Amino acid sequence: MVIVKTAREISLMKDACRISANALRLAGEYVKPGINTWEIDEKVRKYIEKQGATPSFLGYGGFPASACISVNNVVIHGIPSKEQVLKEGDIVSVDVGAFIGGYHGDNAYTFACGKVGDNAQKLMDATRISLEKGIEAALAGNRVGDIGSAVQKYVEARSYSVVRDFVGHGVGAKLHEDPSIPNYGTAGRGVRLLPGMTIAIEPMVCEGDYEVEVLDDEWTTVTVDGKLAAHYENTVLITPDGPKILTIPG
């Protein structure tokens, strides 16, 4: 079922998304060699709670932290840990959401820890731009397949791959709503995009093969071949005048 938000609901979504974006930006400021990922998570949690909001991920399905922090070959759902100390050259994907006024915001970004290698930087750049391509295709009247096709074509033209096991999603009163937003697919196919829809577009891109596996903690998702992965995400509002990114800090 497609959920179209009212003007009031969109206003509430904007508050949640602003807090989410500010929390993500704050996390990025702490991505430096020598810090552990638990410390970054604490900064995120305290910021969100100070705004009167609740971390969307904390306790979600049993997830034990406020942010997913995924390093190098961890694609998504990395659990923050005091033992996970960042080092020069790591790439660090942070995924964070905030819940306030009955609505969620959701966004992610892959940060460079110090100076990263050329291969890592190229992967990060390609994934970030693929998100932009996906958002450009999120036009009222288009279909979900147009988003996935735009992402997939950009990524695969650069010899990377897009994860199949996890996809983007609608977001609103629930963190994950219909419809699913794959990062692959056929243009002109799938659910039609309507004004008032709010969706999380989130390419997860692998340096090598797209096959992933979930570790024994039932969360941490890694590339099977051990190669790098990057992840970027924005919550986007479909409008008659084009897509509008809601997860903008301010």
C-alpha cells in the first residue's frame, strides 16, 4: 500500500529528517583515526535525545544502538563497539534516523577516515552520485523501477555492483513502509510515484560482487568476497515540481 502524506504530516517529517541529518553530520565530524564506533554512537544518541527525539534504530527489531556504523567490507547494520577502533584509510558508513512527532527521518553517508585509497574514494564517489541519479528519477508519475534503473546503470557502468538483498523503502509513521525501493530494476516498471510520498533511497554498492552475508550477531552484513562497500541514503519527498530531499541539516 502506498502512503501519501498530508501537508501536516510532511511538516512533521521535515522535523524528524532535519534532526536525522544533523545527527549524521555530527557523526561524520567524529570519524577520525583512534576513535571507536561506540563513542560515535553515543554522540549520535545524546544529540537526538537532546532535540526531544528518539533514535529510530535503538531497539528496532532488537538492534542495540542508535546508529548503524559499518566499516570497510561491512555493507550495513554494523553494531557500534568499543573494540572497533577506526584507523587511517577506513571508509565508515553511518546510518541514522530520528523519531519525533510520530514520524521518522532516515539517512546515511559513507565517511572517509583520514586519507583513503584511490579505489575507496572512487567507490564512495560513485555510490554518492548514484544516489543523486536515483533521486533525479524520483519524479511524480515515474515508477519505482525508474529509480532502481538509474542507480544500477550508473553503478554497473563503473564496474561496481548493487546489493540485491537489501533495498530502500517508504518512510513515515513507520521506519519502513511500502513501497520497497530497489537499487536495481527496469525503467517504467513497479509502483507509480505520487506527490506526497516520502521514500528512503539508499544505494548500497560493492567494489566487487553484490553477494552479502549476515554474521552470527544477526545484524552485521558483509560482502562475501571481503571487498569494500559504500552506502548513502536520503529521505525524499515526491512533489509535483520534482523530488525534494528532506534530510538536510540545518
